[in-house]
Amino acid sequence: MGGESLRPGVRAAYLVRRRLQLVPLGNASPQAPVAEWFDDLVGFNALRCDGARLTLAYDASRLHVDQLLARLREQQWIPAPGALNRFRLGWYRYTDANIVANANDTSSTACSQSPLRHR
């Protein structure tokens, strides 16, 4: 996933990588997650699946982790229960919301700029 080319609609400045542990929903034996499940989403870049560990790369200014989780649920996959996975999901939701807010912020006030820019 490192150094991959960007798909149309993905901006490098907002590209994030999210790691999740997944479990199949119910007793069914679902197909392992594949990138084609997300191809129609503008901002999706890549997916890598190693067993139950999933790594997603996407433009967080256009997509949110919950949109990707909804697609996974449709295909019978859910996040694994556990404190670490819940913590990660909470952190991912928080940072995705911040990225969207910063991407949409057009103000040019001094407080929104890095202090190094004013030297």
C-alpha cells in the first residue's frame, strides 16, 4: 500500500490508511473483502486484506470510515469486538471528521494557520 498510485478523486493531502480487525457476520462463510466492493465510491484508493486484518486507504475529505463499514456489513463483515478495535474506530471517526472540517474551511484567519507561516 505504500507508494501506490492515486485513483481519480483521491487527493494525496487527505489520504489516510485505516487498519481494522474484522469478523464474519453470522455463521456464513463470506468472501474475503475485495477492492471491487468500494470501486464506485469517489475517494476510495486501495484495500489490502491479510486474513481478518483489513487495511483501507481513502481520501478522508470525501469518504468516512462509517461509509466503508456499511459496505463491509452489506458483505457480511463487521469490526471485531474488543477494546482496541473500538478505540481505533472512535479515533478514525474523530480524525475523519476533523479532516472534513479542515478541507471545507475556507477562512484565512491567523489562528487557523501554523505559527511558522507568520515568521
